[in-house]
Amino acid sequence: RKRPASGLLPVVEMTRRETFSAAHRLHTYKMNKAENAALYGKCNGLHGHGHNYVLKVTLRGPVSPKTGMLYNLTDLKEVIKTSILDVLDHKHLDKDVAFFKKRVSTTENVAVFCWHQLTTALGNDAFLLAKVFVGETEKNGFTFFGD
Amino acid sequence: RKRPASGLLPVVEMTRRETFSAAHRLHTYKMNKAENAALYGKCNGLHGHGHNYVLKVTLRGPVSPKTGMLYNLTDLKEVIKTSILDVLDHKHLDKDVAFFKKRVSTTENVAVFCWHQLTTALGNDAFLLAKVFVGETEKNGFTFFGD
Amino acid sequence: RKRPASGLLPVVEMTRRETFSAAHRLHTYKMNKAENAALYGKCNGLHGHGHNYVLKVTLRGPVSPKTGMLYNLTDLKEVIKTSILDVLDHKHLDKDVAFFKKRVSTTENVAVFCWHQLTTALGNDAFLLAKVFVGETEKNGFTFFGD
Amino acid sequence: RKRPASGLLPVVEMTRRETFSAAHRLHTYKMNKAENAALYGKCNGLHGHGHNYVLKVTLRGPVSPKTGMLYNLTDLKEVIKTSILDVLDHKHLDKDVAFFKKRVSTTENVAVFCWHQLTTALGNDAFLLAKVFVGETEKNGFTFFGD
Amino acid sequence: RKRPASGLLPVVEMTRRETFSAAHRLHTYKMNKAENAALYGKCNGLHGHGHNYVLKVTLRGPVSPKTGMLYNLTDLKEVIKTSILDVLDHKHLDKDVAFFKKRVSTTENVAVFCWHQLTTALGNDAFLLAKVFVGETEKNGFTFFGD
Amino acid sequence: RKRPASGLLPVVEMTRRETFSAAHRLHTYKMNKAENAALYGKCNGLHGHGHNYVLKVTLRGPVSPKTGMLYNLTDLKEVIKTSILDVLDHKHLDKDVAFFKKRVSTTENVAVFCWHQLTTALGNDAFLLAKVFVGETEKNGFTFFGD
């Protein structure tokens, strides 16, 4: 790992944690009923289930010597709210969100979705986005680095 | 608060924590569409949402001088599994659970439901049940004491 | 513990968790400088320190058979915001809050303050207030039951 | 629930959280080998296992109008350290602690042990002790109220 | 950090969290009694102590466009259970696990042990293993990346 | 990611978590009053506020085959105490800590400060320092890698 060079701005990561509550069901049109049931188990239950998802958005970049900030937290909260929380919170992922019409709503895909939403909403600052973590339970979490 | 009397068995409370993931929607047939929307807000969203519910079951009673236990934890885990987790986990409360066909699935009512399930499953030991806590998010939780 | 009587409404407790960040210093005019330093130790530091306080407000009452709710959570959030968070969050307890001009800002007193603020804001529903918990660190917390 | 009478001191509960790490094995001389294995299951493993126990000590009493405190936290920390942590932390409950020579080291009994240690250490202030919680895992906890 | 190339599968990390409870003692035959006591302090206590260890297993790889999954969680849970939990949970690390007969049971070494167990159990999928975290208390944790 | 080479010592990361409570105010002499208020919002409140900061210090290096340790945890605790906790805990960052006389006390800068304090205190072992995380609330955290 590289050490700090004198005269350069320090580079930090900032992580903002939010939560949202949504319903979903793991079921893909690419497999038949029995295959879906076998692969997804209880997550394939007919009427769906739901989670309190944990979202952690991480930016990485230099600290401004004037403001002492990497990115204004007030702005980041607004970006997360409009691009993710307003779209996913208290919704049914499969029925309410177009992205999941053709993609199964695994948390892997939810993390990828959140990355795309954030890069769009961040605009010129999208290069600062370092990773997006989405936890579906206390035990299972997924991170997408944009790779 | 009363102090321990010599010669009596110590009385303790034991609490077991579990989680389950379920979908639901707040909507009651006792009100019209506009009233439901006004009262329940985003929790009334058409396609529902979901939570990772936290369940805490508390028993209260004397400690056996032979076993050092209030109640065998292995038995309590089985009671909770068959009477609550098998019924609610990875289900849609309103569509999969008969209790909520006629009752709105507020967490208040989920706590009451869990109490009834536990007292039935505990049988002759039901008098040990002291309280049931159900948390719907990190911020909101409800406790029913059987009162 | 009393068991539920048939025909009566179930009585539940609901708890809402919030946080606020504030500065304060433990120092009372009722003691001299040396006594303050001896009693409060590092909490008596000249320029003060601060905490992320955890607030848990608990109501207790019957569940409405119509709405399935003890109290509308949206209303409770507003009550907590206007009566506590708007007054204490990102403030200096001793310098910004009149209640602590004459009272030392121990967390015991913060809990009592929150109770008084809530009973006023709840108005006719104040009888539902069961307890207020205020945590000052991960290790120390205080509860006031209005007694 | 009784409401505060004017002129009386407010009564609060204060809770201090600590942790300690210890080994133990569930095995009682009051049963034979097969009975122990059947009752305690994996907790009866020959060489023992261990836990990071969580301890929560709760005092209940009036707030001093002079100091704003129920009990000096510095003193409570010292009481807990000398009477519990120094005795149980990084120890083998069954082999290092006399109390468990004749009593099986269930967490029920650990909670009762902690209560006795605290009442002795608190001396004249022992009447303030309201409850002792001991958690053995994230899922199982036990509370003793001195009853 | 590299950005996603169009047409490539998204690469994510998935982390599964488990816990296990075990006893152990820090003591190595490579040092004498006094040296062991000096180096390991209270962790060298004669009869050992124990922990609720937290285990986090992280896989890294592409998301299948068919299943939306990096790796089937049901399979990962089984891999972790048979290769780690069945071996370490409710055991004495030094007495019950061959790996620690010749190696001191520091959490550094526990993390390395878990990595080796997982790579064996994962078989042809071992290349997916990205890191293993083992926490021994709420304050101390160790991560092994296979380096 | 590179795989372990036979014959080399395993390289691990160890993370120690601590907390400290401090007051501060976001306000920089590089902007006027209105600009400070606009940029920092409620964090610019005249009398300041405070936080329970969470500190996580991560070292990275080889595990000694003799001791099984990366770095003695007792030593790391002492390093953190003298270089960070004694300087920041129960202090006002802006008024008590020279580093923040000329730098605004954003958590970005607190993380950078902690890094510098640790590298000095670690002396010849400073190359082991991998990252420093400082959380200001449950929702916002910042990491500095020395870059």
C-alpha cells in the first residue's frame, strides 16, 4: 500500500448508512417452476417476503483543504434519498421497480442497481463512488465496487 | 420491589432472540381506500413491503436446583420455531397467515399473534410466558405482556 | 402478572428509538471548583465534551380494533421531533437549553427533561407515556418512568 | 403506573453495561453422564467451551438534587470490577470460581451469582440494585431481580 | 480503481456472518511458563477462558446472469457449517482441534485455520474465497486474505 | 488477489475498536459567518455539539510463528490510549487540540489526525498501520489509509 506523499491532499473514504424496507420474491422466468423452487428455496415462496435492507454508500477522494470535507454529507443524503430510498423504500422490488422486471431481485442485483442509480445521480462526481454495500439480513451482505 | 426470601428458588427471566423476514401491507377493510392511505401512509403502498422482524420471547419462573435452568433452551427454540418461525418466516403476513385475514398486520397485532401462538405451543408451561417483543425496524418495536 | 381478560383490548408497549448529538459539561454552581472536579472527573473538563445520545420513548396502551395501532407512529415521530430533537440535537445542553441553566446536565436529568417535554407535547395522550430511556454511551443508560 | 408527585425526587434507573470472557461446561453431579449429555447437549462437551458474556447492572433510586446523579458512575464501575469482572473475566467458571463448584454454571446461576456479589460490594447501597442481566450469546439472555 | 467494462458480468462480494462459542488458552511450548505469562497476560490463565467468536466469510466473483447469484447461499451455509462450525463450536480449541495442538490459538491463527478449512470444503470454488474475518470480542477482530 | 505462497508467513489484518466522546463545531476561518452557516448547517451551531466517536485502528503484517501474533494487543491498546484517547476523549476538539486550531474538525480531518498520532506512537512499527476508521454517528464514518 502506498504511503502519503508530502504536499498531496489526503484521500479518505466516507460511508453513509441508510436502511429501507421492501418486499420481493426470488423467481426468474429463465427457469421453470420446479427449478425456481429448487434453487431459491423459501425465498421463492409464492406471495413473497421482505427485508429491512441496510445500504452503505462509500465515496473515495481527496479532502478539500478549505472545507475539510470529501463531499458534503447533506448533498450525499439527498443523492441517496432521491436515487435509491424514494425508489425502493416501502416498495415491492419485483412489482414496483422496472429494473427487476427482467432481473431476479437477488441482493447481488440490488447492489448493482444501487450503484447505477448513484452514478447517475452523482453526475460529474460519479468517479468518487467507491463501493455500495447492501445487507439483506443481519447475516448476509453484498458489495459492488463497479467492477 | 420485593427482596428474595431465604429458602425460595430464585426467579429469573430468560429471553430468546430470533429473526424472521416477511412481507405485509397495512390496509384494513374497515376503512375506505382514501382513509387507509391517509392513516397508514407509505405502509399502505399497493404492492406491500417487508421487514426483518426481530422477535424476543421472555419466560419468567423459578430456577430448578437440579438443572440450574428455568426452561430448557433447546425446547424453547423448538417451540418458537414451530409456532412462529415456520408460520411467519419468508411469508406474506396478509396472504399466508389466517390470523391477518381479518386483522391489519400492524406490529402491535403481530406481537399479540406471537403471544397466542406461544401460549398454545407451550401448553402447561404457558404460565411462564412473560412478554413478547416484536421489532419491525431498528427504530420501532412493540411488546405484549398478555394483558 | 395478570392474564388477558376476554373481551378486553390487548395492551401493548411501543418503543421508538431516535438519536441526537449534543455537547455538555458536568458542573454545578452548588459546589466549588475543586468539588466539581472531584465529583465529575473527566466529565468536568473545562471546555466540555459530547455524546451521540440514544433516546427510546415508550408508550403503553390499548390497541385500537379499527386501526390495529396503539398510537400513530407518524404522530409520535413528530411529537419527539418537535419536543426533543429540535431542542437538543446539535446543541450544547448547558448553553442552549434553559432547563439546564440551573440543573446539571447529567443523563439522569436529561431523561427527566425528555419526559416533561413529551408529556407537554402529547397533551391529552400524555397518560400513554410509560418510560423514557436516554443512553449517553454504549455502556451507560438511564430510564425515567415519571415516578 | 403512578405519576410523579410534586415535591418528590425523580426516581430513575441507571444501567451499566460490561463484558467478560469465560470458559465453562454444563455438567452437574446430580445426574449421571448420560443424563448430563441428554439434558445439556453440546453445552456438555467434555473440554468445555466459552462465551463473551454481556453484563448489565441496573440500579434504581432517587436523583440527588445537588449532584444530579442516582449513583456515581465511577463508583459503580469500581464495584462491578472488583465484585464481578476480577472474579469472572478470563476465567473458567467451573474451575476458578467457588460458587460453581456445587452449582452448574448455567447463565441463570451466573446472573444469581452476580446479584449476590453486587449486593455484598454495594454494602449499604445494596437496596438500590434493581436487576442484573447476563447475556451468554447474542440470542440468549437472563435477568435476575433478586426475587 | 477500475470501472466496469461493458459486456462483462458484474463482480460482487458476498459476506456471510456466523458465530461460534469456544474455550481456549494462549500458551505455547516455544516459551517457558514465565515467558508465556508475560506475553499473553490474562489470556494465559491456567484453566482457560472463552469467547463468542464472530465469523465473516467473504466470497468474490461474477454474478450469474441466469440466477442473479454469485454463489448459492444455502451451499455456502453448508460449507461453513461442516468445515468450521461443526469443528469449532462448543469446543475447546486447544484440546479438541488438532490444528492447535502445535499452534497457539491466537485469533490470527484461528482466521488462518478457517481459511484452510474453507478452501478445502469449497473445492473447485476455492478461488472465490476473498477473506475470512474472525472477531474474538466486540473490540478485537482479525482478517486473513490468504496472503 | 494473490494466493498464499508456501513457506511464507501468513499476513493478517487486526482491528482494534475504541470509543471516545468529544465536543466540536464545524467552523473555518477561511469562510465568513454566512458561508460557514450555509456549508455546515446545524453542525455550525454557535455553542457546538458532540459525538461518541468510534475509532477502529487496523494493522496489517505477518503473523509471528513463535507468538502467533501480528502485534501484541496490550501494546496496541497502550499506543491508542496515549496517542489518541488521552488527547481526544472528553475534550473539545477545537478548543483543546492544537491540530484543530487551524483545521476544521470534520471527521475526515479527525481520521487524518489519528493516523498521524498513531504513526508517531508506533515508531518503527508504523509501517504496520493499514487504516484508521472514525465514525461520528451510527450513520457516518470515514477511513484514512495514509494515502
